[in-house]
Amino acid sequence: MKILNLLVGGPIDLWPDKLKNGQVKGDWIGIDRGNLHLIDKGIDPLVAIGDFDSLKPEELQLVRSHIKDIRQSIPEKDDTDTQLGLKVALQEHHADRLDIYGATGGRLDHFLANLWMVLEPRFTPFAPKIRMIDKQNTITFFLPGEYQITKEPDKKYLAFVALTPMEHLTLYDEKYKLDDYHVKYPMSLASNEFVGNTAKFKFGSGVMCVIQSKDIDRFN
Amino acid sequence: MKILNLLVGGPIDLWPDKLKNGQVKGDWIGIDRGNLHLIDKGIDPLVAIGDFDSLKPEELQLVRSHIKDIRQSIPEKDDTDTQLGLKVALQEHHADRLDIYGATGGRLDHFLANLWMVLEPRFTPFAPKIRMIDKQNTITFFLPGEYQITKEPDKKYLAFVALTPMEHLTLYDEKYKLDDYHVKYPMSLASNEFVGNTAKFKFGSGVMCVIQSKDIDRFN
């Protein structure tokens, strides 16, 4: 299985510990300044994408000396750097799984743009390969079908987040069940939980986002 | 104009400074432990909502001594505490504006549930009264029509976030314009900007979320 990781520009304090410690396996694609962070952790990305406008000349030199495949993007272009990252990872490098870090938090227009990329017809077929990971959330995506998913050991909560209207949603064995429910508008069925180590669900149309999460410092 | 504020349970480090400093005007509704934070800032909420299960006896006593109208919610109920807060603020107290703090960040299933409350038919008519505010984003909502909005002095970016499909979206005078665009699926048109102090837009169907935002500590 070919795992690629993509680092985009969200707040560093939301990175999971394994990224902070440089312990994420697989090859990397870095967006803009993220490439400096990866190089700093001893990781040379396969591909660097960005306009690099905010980098000092010596920083840009460092990027050039560590990364062979640099794609200079044009600001005010049609695709964002993150969309370019998806294209490179999924269409060029044929990743079996793409884990995206730095996609959450900070500016919410960015987070929502990241979350909704899977609704673009060009990316929808790849949705099941994509995860977005931060220190308290793991976001995965599903196309219509029946699935059994496994609990992440450190996560307590399970949310079924319908990104679109959705027919025939059934939650078989979760703490809160549903039977053939018709989702009429986007809806976050939050704070559900696993009963045991797996959860089974199905749905007939639309795009489902499943979030496993945990509380951190919720009101210190 | 009757302004109400609602404090829900998101991370404190995302509160805007004026909330940290206790300088937000208007009456408050507090959710669960948020009431302790408000009391700590010298604010006695009009209404406290929550199951209060996580409060120590002396904390619950403090809440009872400062707040007359306490609504004990039942966990595993149909409405979340935040939904109850909206009902109390908008339907009982007839707020002309409801500013929600603590609605962003942390667990993303919670944030998305908060963001999408305006898609529930019972809350949609109130959408234009609702704002969600954190230290780098101000979220507002619009129903079909033509609008002119004003730039917040400290914000650089302007995003048009279509929560639903949408017809006839026109951005008249922003940095990136659109003419009679058909939004086919939810989409965050991020990183647009004001040209001057106001921006004019219109759309014919669906629910629009407008986010003014700024970068903070984006890659320190």
C-alpha cells in the first residue's frame, strides 16, 4: 500500500504528536512553508508545491537543495495549493492512501475548503483514500455502501457527518442507532460512540464523512 | 437592538480577546461549564443550560447562586445544549442578534453541528441574526437576497461559503468576482478580499455563510 502524506498550512499546535516528533511513515508532499518544517524534521518531501512568496532567499535555497520536484504555483490561479497537492498525490503518484495534516483549525474558510474537496467530481472517486488528521480528530470519507470501521484506541467519540443529503442511512450497532434515515440537508450527527471495537453503517447516496475524536482541554 | 451572547464549550484559546477580557456587551446564555467562566469574569448569565454532570457540588452551588433561570438538560436527548441555547435566545428572548462564542475549534463534529444548525428548518429563518465569533474568524449567515457587507477592520480575508447548492451567485465588487454562478455542491470560496470597505453580493437560493478572517501564527 502506497501511503502519501500532505502537509498544508494550518496551525502547528493542532498537529498530532507523531507529526511533531517526525514519526509519520510514508512519503511527503509539502505545501509552501510546510516544506521547511518537514526538512527541519529530517524529511525531504517528494514534491514541494507553493508560490513560496513568503520564503526568504536562504529558505527557498534550502527547499531547492532538499527537494527535486518543485512545482511553483501561480497565486490567483484556479486550483489552490492543496487541490494541486491532491492531484499530485492521487493522480500522478497513485497513492492508495493520502493523509493530510494541517488541514484543520485556524481560518475556517480554509478548513471548509479542505473538507469539501471530496465533493468536487474530480476528487470524489478518491474520497475513500483521503484522511485528515489533527491532534484530536481523524476525518475519513465514504461513498455509498456498507462499511465496518474500527475504533481508534485514543478516540472516544464517533460522528457521522453527512456532507450532502443522503438516503437510507442506517447505523447498526453504535451507541445511538438509526434505521433507514433520510438526511435532508448537511448534518453532523455528533457525539455518537462505538459499542465495542467496531461500528457498522450503510447509506445509499451522497458523501459521508466519519470523524473519530476526543476531548482535549475542553475548558481547562 | 437586543443582543444576546451564547457561550458554548469550544477551546478557550480560540476566544477573541474581548471575551477573554470580559468586555463583550449584552446579556449571556451559558452552556454547562461555560457558566463558571462567565461568573468568573463577573458576568451572571440570564440563563444557564446543561446537564452540569461534570461540575463539582461547590461549582454547581456557585452557578445556582448567580443564575436564576437554570435549565437542566437531559443527556441523550433530541436537542443538544447548543440547540437549546438557540431556542431560548431566539424564540423565548427574541434576540435581534445572537453572538455565539466557543462554537469553533476542538472537536470538529461539534463545530460542524454548530455551523449547520442554520440548515434546520426551525432555525433557518433566524440565520441572519446569528454570528459565530472566534479570535480569527467572524461567521455570519444570509438567506437569498442582495446584500452589502462591511469589512471588519482587523480582518483581511472574505470567504463566501455556500452551505448548500445555490443559484445565481454574483459577487459584484470583491477582489475575485463572480457573475450568476451556479453552486452545485457545498463550497468554500476562500481567501477572497474586500476592495475598499464594503462588498456587495447576491444569490437566489440556499444558505450562504460569510466568513471574515485573518491569519494568526500561521506557521510560527
